[in-house]
Amino acid sequence: MKIEILEFAAGAKKAGGCAVIIDVFRAFSTACYAFDSGASRVIATSEISKAYTLKKLYHNAVLAGEREEKKIEGFDLGNSPTEIIKTDLHGKTLILTTTAGTNGLLNAINADIVITGSFVNSGAVTRYIKSLNPAQVSLVAMGYRATNSADEDILCAEIIKSGLENIEVDYDERISMLREGSGKRFFDPVNLDFSPPTDYFLCTMLNRFNFILKGEKRADGNIDLMKIDY
């Protein structure tokens, strides 16, 4: 099994085999919490206009997402696990668009299989990939706003990689250190309305969920995220 760590949209385009598109803060943590909060479907899209088009197709659809980390004007929710867990999503379709994560999914055009990655389900991701035993695994760290390397995404890639290689490493200290690094912005008072401290804690709960989210390309070009217990 060849395992490669890549970054950003360019890395997603290059990814082959089984691609894991990683966005810890916050897209793919948010998506996991959405399913845990009862959502029946999560659809990832790259553009705000496409999100509005999708909403017209589904009864009880909820729009969630961000631009420059803030909730998009007219949307129901931001890209925030805190908002998600406060919302009754049972039986609803969540339509998600973000700067980094959802664009990574849509750019993984050369991969055979595409799944999402975050701390909250990294163990399930590792188990799922092991069950497939693909020749190639591409771990794509989408980074901060898809332009700058993000410690949390690189760390998540390393956690999955070490799991695939059966190397036991205690990552608790490195995860906790994120609070003073890339996670520091969640504790800045000016960001409280759209990036509260609770988002940081919800996103750094390692292996909270025993399921993976597999991306399935739709006829309209968007991505259905399929929850698979693992």
C-alpha cells in the first residue's frame, strides 16, 4: 500500500486510488455531527448558487456553510459543529459548501474512491481503508482556507497513515497543542459569533464516531456523502 500526503485543491486533483479529503476545522467534522444529529442526507457543493438550487429539490433542506469562516448570508447554519448539534436535523437534507473541504471533494477527479477525513472519525477511516487494501492511498490535507498548510489537517493525515502502517503513536499531546496553534482562532473574542470555542473541542474529539463518509458523484456534479458504519 503506497501512502502519500498531499495538500490543497492541487493535491486533491493529483490524488489517486483511495483519496481521503481532510478538513478537521471544520467541514468534515461538521458533516459527521450532521449525521449524528439525525440528517438523512448530506450533499457537498462548491458554489453558493448551487446550494440554493439544491435546496429547491429537497423538502426540509437546510443550508450550511461558510466563506472566510463566516456563515453565508441567507444560509440557515454556518460551518459549525456547535450550531449543528443545537439544530434538529432529523429527516432533513443538509447542503454544505465551504472554502476548503467541499472543494477538495469536488476536485478529487482522479481517485477511485473518495472519503472525508477528520479527527472525529479517523479510526473508522483507517479501518475502512484497511478493509479495502488499496494499492494507493492519497491523504489530502486541505489546509486553512485551502491556501495555507493547517497543522490539524497534516496531523490527521499522519494519524491515519500511522494507523494504516500499524504504527502505534500517542497523538494526544500534539492534538492538545493545536489550541495554542492553528486552533487559537477559536478562542479569539472577535470570532465568537462564527467560530466558538466549542467548535474547537468538538472537532478535536478523536474517534468520536464509528462511521465514514464516502463521496458519491451525483449527476448534477455535486457530491452525496454516504454514511457507512465502520
